[in-house]
Amino acid sequence: MKRSQMLVLFGVTILVLIIAVMGRLGLFAGSSEPGRPGAGVPAIGGAFTLTDHTGKAVTDQDFRGRYMLVYFGYTFCPDVCPTSLSAMAAALDQVPKAVEAKIVPIFVTVDPARDTQEVLKSYVGNFHPRMVGLTGSEEQVKDAARKYRVYFQKAEQGKDAAYLMDHSSIVYLMDPAGQFVSHFSHTTPPEQMAETIAKAVQSGGL
């Protein structure tokens, strides 16, 4: 076999391996119709097992049949998390009551060492009366964050106990089947968030 042919064969083999690995990681998702399961939408979300702010063990299945508005952060966050959660609550206040009743606002901590069930219980009530706070073991939180493509890491601040957490700041809207619908940054105005949420719920998608 000529050297050029061997190089082409080697390149094709490497490409096939890359595609296979990406497929295993869930980075490809079906067709091109947006907002539907397996329809080319981002592979965001999935099964999780955590503990809510009342001390009850919950899984993703406990939220089926309702839309989820999900945010990952931590209670000691000085600015970004309170801003995002306040925007979520304001958006829910602006949608029609029939729409709001179909949505569960969820706050998942990325700092389970400090955000115990008791801490979350007093925290989430500051934003919305129906907001659910979720915590768990370090591995459970890491697993949930990985499935939602959430980055987080403890900030390096020497031995100071009042450490900060670096983390991505995204609000995810998931449909009643647990499928990704849309997302918002912490700078998204509540009015815009409310409009997108209402449209999604009233149409059964986007």
C-alpha cells in the first residue's frame, strides 16, 4: 500500500473513532426539530438523585409532568446566584397563573459541604414560596451538574473558610418529560424570561 493511501486510511480511522466517542458521550442528539426529545437539541438534563430542602430524597422522576426551571449555584454566593434566583422568581410572577402552576423552580447547590438541607430551607424561601432546594453528597451533586453541563469548582483562597465557588450561571427550562427546552443567562431580563416560559408552556414546547 502506498504511503498516501496509508495516511488516508489512518485519518479515516481516527475520524470514525472520534465520532464514536462523541456519540457515547451524548454530544449528538437526533434530528433537527427543536425542543423535542432526540431532536437535535443539546444533551442537557437526565436522571439524578438528591435531597430536597425538607430532607426528602428525590429523583428527576418526582418532577415529571411539570416544567422545571433549574439553576445551579450556592447559598454563600455574593451576587450572581441571588440575581439569577430573583430573576426566576420575578419571571414566574409575570406569567399567567395557569402557566406558573405548571412550573417548579429548582435550586441545586454546587456546595453541598455548606448547603445542608437546613441551610437550603431558609434560603430558597427568600425567593419563591414554591422553590425547591436540592443538595446531596458530593458525588450526587457532581453527577447532576455533569448531566446539566454545569461547571463548578472551589475557588482558591488559601485556608479561608469563607471560600467562594466558581460556577457557570445558567437557568434551564426543562419540559414535563425532562427534556431541554431553553436556557437563560443571569443577565436575562425577567420580562424576556417570562415571555419565553409562557410561550413554551402554552404551546407544549417552543
